[in-house]
Amino acid sequence: MNLEELQKIAEKDMKIDKDNLDIESLKIPELQHKYLKFHSNYNLLLKQKETEYRMLYRKKWEHYSGKDDKPFPLKILKQDISIYLDADEELNKARNTVEYYKTMVAELDGILKSLNNRGFQIKNAIDWKKFCEGLN
């Protein structure tokens, strides 16, 4: 699942049916469980991608610093290695993957925070209905 798909699913799940607040209230634990599973999975994937990035970074650093089996053909000064690392296509792709998973985890954090507030939102809607009907 990509970020756009996650956002579409969450947009559908986060809508509250104002006519069935009782059912919406009962759906909160199911939704929390669903998004906690997503959060756990993407958090694990993020950790895996961060590890892969660090390993690739070390490999690229060894390559550019001349400590690899197939060293970089140019002699690079130690302080200039970061320029080559920053411009490395493979390393940038791995860095972008890490950032993508960080974005997914942050999105899921926001969804979970919203779900934690959902009970209060439903209670406020019920209280408002009572007030409007003169039951309060």
C-alpha cells in the first residue's frame, strides 16, 4: 500500500455517520486495531530501510575513500567525500525510501491520534443533539 492509498482508506474510515453515533462509537476499537497493525508494519519496514541505508552508506563511503576492493578511480580528499556521497544516485534512492517510510509512519501517527479523539468527538455530537432536542 502506498501513501495515497492509505490516505484514501483513512478518509473513508474517518468519516462519522452522524445518524448512527452509537455504531460509530463501537467501531473505534476496530479502527484503532487496524491502524495500529499498519503502524507496526510500516515502523518495522522503516527500521529495515534505515539499516539498509546505513549499510549502503558505509559501502559507498569505503568506495569513495579508496578502501573498497574496487576503489573510486579519482583521488578524493577526505573532506570532499561527503559531496560524492550526497550526489550518489543509489544512496539518494535509499535515502528517499527511508523518508517515504517516515512519512507513512507520521501519517499513521496522525490517524491514530485522530482515532484517540474520536470518542470525544462522538460524545460532543451526542451532547449537541441532546441540547438541540431540549434533553439537556
